[in-house]
Amino acid sequence: MKAIVSVFAKDSKGIIAYVTALLAEKEINVLDISQTLLQEYFAMIMLVDLTDCGMSFGELSTYLEAKGRERGLDVHIQRQDIFDAMHKV
């Protein structure tokens, strides 16, 4: 299964490293990544592969949100198929 991970926060050093380390710990592969700065705000969207992740999607979502809050990040994950369905014209 593939999913979309979004990260928003005030910019600080190490956000990409922190989030990708969290994903790597759970055997999640980053397939594509885009990040930008909007003045002092950081925004990142990643396409990830959950094939080897041992957690349920719900557990993973809760984990990422909690670990993000610890660092002052707004982290969310959404299944790619749901994301695609929501954004079809």
C-alpha cells in the first residue's frame, strides 16, 4: 500500500531527517518527496510505500502524529487511494 505523508511546521533544522528516520524505523520507504519554505513555515509532502511496515495504518497514523507533536510538527498520513479519490475531477 502507498500513502501520502504531510508535514507542516515552523521551519527548524533537521525536520526532514527527523521524519524520514521515523519512517525508516518502521520499514517505510520514501518513494517521492517535495518540500518548500513559505517564509518561516516548512511544508513537506511524501509518497511512501507501506509494504514492509509491521504496524496497522491506524497505529502508524497515531504514532506519526504523536512523534510529530513531540517536535512541534503537524504530521498526517493518508492512504494514496483515498487521497486520489478525493482529488479526482
